[in-house]
Amino acid sequence: MRLLAAILLVLPVSGLTDEEYRKLQPELRLKNKGWASLPWRATVTGAREAALKEKKPIFMMVDTGNPIGFA
């Protein structure tokens, strides 16, 4: 972890230009993604019950809880 912090301190900071941001902005909108319109359940049990009733598959997203994605 210390090595990662040291590398991040040495790397130059380069942000997006306004033009790059405007180009990427539509891609970052979650409402534009097909999966964002799927109905969701807070529990696996609730999802299983709904899937059985509606005869549809379950789409499950799992997150480790770490905001930068490292376990």
C-alpha cells in the first residue's frame, strides 16, 4: 500500500480538459445504460421470489465495498 501511495505522489497530475469532459459526460450518465432501468431488490431472497414469480433471470451486481475496487 505504501508503494502505491508513493507512486501516486510521483505521478504528474493531469486533469481532463473541458472538451474531453464534454465528450465523456454522456458515457458517465447511468440513466443511459440499459441495466440502470432494471427493477432491483435489496435482498437476494426478494430477487429470487420476484424472479420465480415473473419467470425471469436474476442480474446480480456484487461489490467488495472498497471505493477504489481493491479487496
